[in-house]
Amino acid sequence: MTDLISDEVVLFIDEATITREVQHKAEERIQMNVSIRGLEQGTTMSKLINLPFANVLWREFKFLSVAGGTYGFYHTKAWAAVTVINYIVMYSALLFTMSVLVYTTYLLRDNIGYLSQALHILIVGCVAMTASSTLTINRFKVEKFIVFFEDPWSLCEYSNNDFFEKLLKETQKKKNRLIVTWILIYGICGMIGLLQSVINTVCGTQSELTNVNGAWLILPFIMWWPEDITASTGAWMRAFLVQGLYVYFCVIMVTASVVFAFTGIERILDQITLIIYGIKTLDRRAKDMFQQKFPGSDVKYMEKEYDDCYYECLVQNVKHHHKMIKWIDAFLDMASLPIAVPFYGGAVLLGMAMITITEKDDPRVGPKCLAASLAFSEAYNMYLLCDVGQRLENLSQELYDTLYFSRWHTRSPKVKKAIQIMKIGCQKPIVFTAAKLLVLNMSLFADLVNSAYSIFNLKSASENLEDK
């Protein structure tokens, strides 16, 4: 075991390997080496200047990471100014609106139908704020993950093949589809939220009431406002502007966080798939290495040398698995809390949506449409996260099975020992966790749906008791 893992895993991109056809400039690779060494030596990331983290994120997500508050750019004065201004406006709008919504829920505490609407919008803001603020505070952890994210070819020696290139292209397509999909989904939710009054007017369900216990119904979504918005157009416009900024930043913050998380976990899944591919092609890789070392020689007459090549290829798989585990740990350390908040609040969000949709005291169609769209987006988000968590478990189990069913019994003792060591490392399935408490898989998704339905049933039961 000492022979296999005694070498420290150092992700140093040697100048000799820069000749690979990758999507980055050679200078950026060399700069990234400095950041990797700084990470391994415990160097504070803020002391490492001129690193291409911003270039990597711009290449992958364009302006989304800055606008969504997942990672601000400070590498130039212009970008630093844009980032700071965006953060000030974003957090000011969200904190002010969320504080107003907290007071609104207090005013509506005796009216479950209107309370569910205000609470629903408030929880969405909490999710968006948590995702952005935790990633911003833990900027070092984000950069630590980006170090691995920057060059997926560097984690092993056998990554230059058509199989892995195809995987990366598919992941790139998934990422592009994800950006478009979530901007559309959350954008539609935001438009429905801002156009509730129009929807009510078109459907003929406009309420005769202008406010309930001081919370205004004639705004895009129910909310208390310190001014009398019926007294002047300016007062209504100020309230509308605040709600518009709140909706915009919620949409862009959640979209940026979701896309970043999904893209990261898809890259991790690609690496596990590549390890499985490497195990399945051990014989071919060993023969190729043998021919490189001993051109024109026959494996039948040099079995010991061939076994050494086989062992060396297996060691590459062990080291790759070691690096991949480090990458997963970096991802979970960065994203565990931002991912946990939607799951802890997900059941409540779905429950509030069901209450709003079925509430009889408020016949307006607009809030019901908004609740339905938000419920769909939240359920879809939780489903996708649970799906990738399930795929991670399945792939880790497939990796163990691939090792178990390899022809290890025909190999030399040192190869058998190496396979046994890797089997021990792969014996426990890799799990995708939220806040190190929730294991994300399809079983959790079923439990969340049941929890949301339980909230709805509890509300129905309480209404039946009141009727009696």
C-alpha cells in the first residue's frame, strides 16, 4: 500500500505536457500551477495574484458568476468596480425586501392563505441569499475547487482518448442547456410574479381589497410598504422597483448557483466514468505501454515486464481515484451549505405552494400561478440534485464492481495487492451530501415530496376541525 499512495498527489502541469490540445493558453496553465502549489502548501489564496480563476469562470459561465454573486471578478479595476456595485445593489435590495416580507408575514399571521404567499416569496429570497453569501464568504473554497475544474485532463495519464473527449463535450452541452433552461424557468417565475395584477385582470379575478392587515394586494406580490401606494403613482413605482430588483436578483442568483453546482458535479461524474474506463481497458493500456518501452517485443516472452506495465497502469488508476476523492471533498466543502438550504426549505416551499393554490379565501389567479411555477421549479431543482446524487452512488458502485470482476486472480501478487487496496478505497459508495447531513438520492426526493404533501394534509385537517 505504501508503494501505491506514498507519493504525494501534486497537480502540477509540467511544461512538457502543455502540448496537449486543450482550451487554455499555456501561460494560464503555468499560472494555475502556482495556485495549486499554494493550495497544497496552505498559502492564502488572496496572496496569489494574477491567477486565471476569473478567466476559467468567464470561459465557462461568462457574466453569470459575477451577476449571480457566486464569484466576483477583481483581477482588473473595471471588473472590481462592477463586482462591488453589483454586490451592494444586490444585497441591499434583497435584505431590505426580505426584512419587509418578515414584517408582512407577521401582519398576516392570522390569515393562512395570504401568509403562505408572503412566506413563499421570503423563503425564495433566503435560498438565493444563502447560495450567494456562502459562496462569497468561502471564496477560498470556490478557488480550491476551480483549481481542479480548470484542467480535467491533468488528473491522470490516460485522459487523452476519444472516450473522455466525448464525455467532456456532452458535459459542455449539458451545461449550455442548463443555463438556458434555468434562465427560462426562473425568468418565467419572475415574470409571473411581476405580472400578477395583469393575470388577475385578464382572468377577471382582481380582488376588491387593496390591502389585508396593512399588506398591499395591488403590488406584484403581497407585501407591506411604508407608504400609501394608492395615494400617488410615485409610491407605487418605488414599491414596484424594489420588488422588481428582488425578483431579478433572486432569478440570477439561484440560476448562477444551480448551474455552477450542476456543472461541477457533472465534471466529477466524468472523472469517475473515466476511472471505470481506465480499469476496463487495463490490458490494452498495459500492452500499449509495453510496446512503447519494448518496441517489437512479444508479451509472451516478457511476462514480467508486461506485468510491470500492468502494475504501473493500475497505479495510475489508484492515483487518479485519490485525486478525484480530493476533488469531491473540495466540491462538498464548497457547496454543501448552499445546496442544503433548498432541501431543508424545499418541503416548506412545496407545502406553501399547495396551500396557496388551494386557498379559497383568495380567489385571485395570479398568486396561484406564481405558486405553481415556483413549486415546479423547486421540485425540478430538487429532482435534478437527487438524480446526480443517485448517479454518483451508482457510478461508485460500478467502479467497485469493475474492480471485483477484473481478472485479478491471474495477475502477480503485487498486482493483486494493488487491486485489493483500490477495492478497499472504493468499497464505501461515494455520496453527495447537503450540510453533511442529507444524502442526496432518489430516496430523499421521495421523502421530500411526502413531507410537502404532509404539510398540505395538516392544513386540510386543521380546516376540517374548524368547520366542525
